[in-house]
Amino acid sequence: MSVSYRDTSRPIGNEAILVVEGDDEFHLLIRLLKREGLEGRIDIRPPYQGVAELGVYLPEVLAKTSGFRDVRRLGVLRDAEEGGIEDALRSVSAALTSVFRSAKLTHCGRFETVDIGPQQRVHVGAFISVPCLEGLCLAPARMGADPAMPCVEAYLECLAAHVTDSTQAQRLKRRLYAFLASRSDPRLRPGQAADANYIDLSDPCWQPLKDFLNELAGGESWRKDSTRC
Amino acid sequence: MYTSLEIKGFRCFKHLSIPKLARLNLIGGKNNTGKTALLEGVRVLGGVAWDPAAVLGDLYYPRGFGEGEVAALGASALAASLPEGAPIAFAGQASPVGWPASVTLSRTPGGPWDLGIEVDGHLHAAVQFGPLMGHHEEEAPGCRIILVPSRDRFTKARMSRLFGGLQKRRKTDLVLNALKRLEPAVEAVQMIMIGDEPVLHLDLGGPELLPAPLVGEGMNRVCEIVLAEVAAARGILLVDEIENGLHYSVMADVWRTVADTAVDLDVQVFATTHSHECVEAAYAATEGMPEDTFLYHRLDRVGDDIECQTYSPRGLEIALQTGNEVR
């Protein structure tokens, strides 16, 4: 099944589904799945907006979408924001519990097996970005000492004197958008920026997320262990 | 108002359970998932005691048969289309006293249908549904239920019967008020004879009143829905494929009119749809109304049975905002 960038209104069409938070993450993940050759093996669902919405989104939207009954693997992508990985896992677990009765996730990126009634066993896992996915987008630019980065940092430093109440995640988002605004086409959002190679998805910093997505797609470890799936 | 519904052994339903119903209930789902059958189930549950013959007709109309054909088909074709053996059962929790809580249709091989109706905890009436078609108690329990089919328009005769009933009860101003919400140019609604037939006419301010069927497909559809809803006061309105004949841009106005009329006249509405715009319009038209005003239900085929997913208003809001498929 190919993923359309525009037509997000469709039933669930795969036994592996990925839930992400926010439009930018959604479009970036579409590119990452395509790059990894996973676009036909994972159905990325239209994104929820905001951490608080996840608790309603999972039971009231996702679990009621046509085709959910055939889901066997579910991955959730979330930013840690200020609370850290453990807090984020707790919040994802609480949201999952409203669908699966009991789903306690304790490790970022690790899948747990949960049952929905007698006929549906689902493997669920969460990948938590610390503090947010935008941090990964910037890692290659920072490491590669992009010539625009000193200007970006100077801008952020100047801004910090006037905006004092921002979180680390917000500062990283500002850094990413300032960096993207420095490119030859300054209008691009993260997904488009990946298409234009402004964000380097081949950088090793993406590997843990890629491993998670491969596991979700039904990678080697699922096939080795016959008790899974 | 029915607050829950169960249907067993009818059409494609082995056991359909909808634990929560609202005043306005929009039903979606793929083809052959029982959307029309659900309307028929409500029709039987609430109305079979009121008028068994009319219920029989309403089990045929949505399937494309006209009034004359229904009379010719009689009960035998219906009986042939339903299984022998296990009884067909319809049940619901209802708030008004006198609305049937359960209806059971059972049949011995080759024999007539036995109809059992339970109201307020008592088996109120039991008549034979086959050879005794049309025979029913004068004071049988039930509620007024009117079905607007998807494909065939109301005949002129049916429109005039409905309108005549409202004239008799001095309620035609309610139809006018509802139509005015959708088309402010409508100044009056009247039944005028054309040849030997009475035909509903609309006064749109021109030199002559216009027959409703000539005003346009959309206006005619709206007339049917509004007329049926007003006539179903304190009862139930069933509309199959409510979006038929209506441009998406008027759907929110139609739903607003249907919702306001339903609240004003204490009508419970069940409508089916294939249209995403219709779901959005119904949600938008009822946003801000009390929690039990509107629910969207989707029917899914699961194995050889049908299941219902009911979206909470908040869940539907998020699904529509995020572009998740709900049909």
C-alpha cells in the first residue's frame, strides 16, 4: 500500500500501524519510511495533535477505525518534552490501557505483547524522542558544522534574552526552523526539507528510530521468535 | 426516544448491539453492512404494533418496491426472505412510556408469523403477522415512525397524505418554518389539485405557486424530509441515504433544520449515509448542543456478523480534524 501525502482519510490497511504526534512529524516519518523501504509495510495513521489528545485518539478514533481489528503491531512516536522518557512512557501506557486493558511500556523502543479480548493479540511499542524529534533533525547539521549554524545560534542567543519561558523542546524547534529558514529555499517544512536533503535522514543519529520502525514492520526478530505475531 | 438497540436474526444481523443512541443518529458503513436493515429494525421495533401493514411496506420501500408492488407482494415475500426457525428479535430501552421494549417474530415451518410485543415489562399484544396482516389492536402500543427511502421519492399521494394529516392537526406552519430555515424565499406551502391528484406546492414569491417536484431535486428531497419529520412528532424519523439529491454545501443547513425540528417536536432521527461531507455536516450542525443530541455509528462486517462502532462527539471531532476515516 503506498502512502498518499494528501489523502489521509482511509481505513487501516496494514497489520503494522504507526501513530505520530503532529503534522511535521507525520510528513517527516513518511519520508523516513519510504527511505527505509517500509512504506508498504507500515500504515502511518493521520497524526494526533498534542500529548493530551493521545488518551482520546487511541480509544475513540484509532481503535474505532475500520481495519483496526486486523492490526497486529502498533508503534507510537512521542516527544519526551520536559518530563523525560519514563513520564512519556507512562503517559503512552495510560492511553494504551484505554484500548488494551493493560499495556505497561517500560522501555523506549521495546515492544510488549498485549491482548484485546481473546482473538486479538497486539505488540505495542513506543519510541520516545528526547526531548523531541526536531533534535534528531538538527544533529547532522550541528555535527557537520554547517556554515549557517553560527548565525542560527547567534539568533537563538539573542532571542533567549527576550523569551525566557521556553522549554528545551521549544528551543530545539526554534533552532530547526531557523536552520531551515537559512536554506536556499527558506519555505520548507521538515518533510519537504528531507526531500530537499536539508535534513539528512542517512545520518547515524536516526538509527535507533529506524531500528524501531523495522521492528514494527515485522523485522528479523519477529520472524525468529515464533511465539510473536 | 430509544437509548439502546439490539437486533437478532434479522437480515444480515446475527446479533447487533448498539448500547447508546442519541436524538440524532447517523449511521455509516460500507455496502452490505446493514445500514438500511438497521432502519428497518427500528421501524419494526417501534412501529409494528402501531401499524403492521405500514411496517411491512416500509420493509419493502427501501429495497426499491413501490406502494402497488408492496400490496401485491404481501407478507409472503417478506416471510420468504427471512429465515425459519430462530425468532427474529428487536429490543431497545426507551424513555417514553408505551414504546415497545421488544418485538419478537417467530415462525413455525410453513406456518404464519407470530408477533410478540413487550411494552413496559408486559407482553402487550401477540397477533399473527402473516394471514392476519392488517389486523391489529386499535390501541396497540408503538410510536409514530416515518421512513424516507433513499432511491424512490415519496409518491404525490404519500406526500399529500402526510400533509393532509398535518393540516388536520393544524401543524402545517411547522413545515413552513422548517423549510424557511433552508430557503427563506418560501412563503407558503399548500396542497393544490393537479388533475385528480393533490400536489404539494411552494410559494416562492413568484406570480404562481410551484409544484414542489418542479422546484428541483434538492428542494423536493428537503420537502420530503421536513414533512416526514414534522409528521413524526413524538416519534421516529428514518432517512435512508440522507445526502441523496443534496449538494454538500447545504448539508449543514439540512442537519441544523433536522436537529432543531427534532428537539422542538421530540423526534428521534436515524439516518444513513455514505458521505464524508454528511458526517462532517451533522457534526458541525450539532456542535455545542447537549451531549446526547448526536452520535455517529459505523457498521462493520466482522466475520459473518455485523458490529457497530459508536463515536463519542469528542472522538468524532478528533477523527474529522485529523483526517481519520470514519465511514
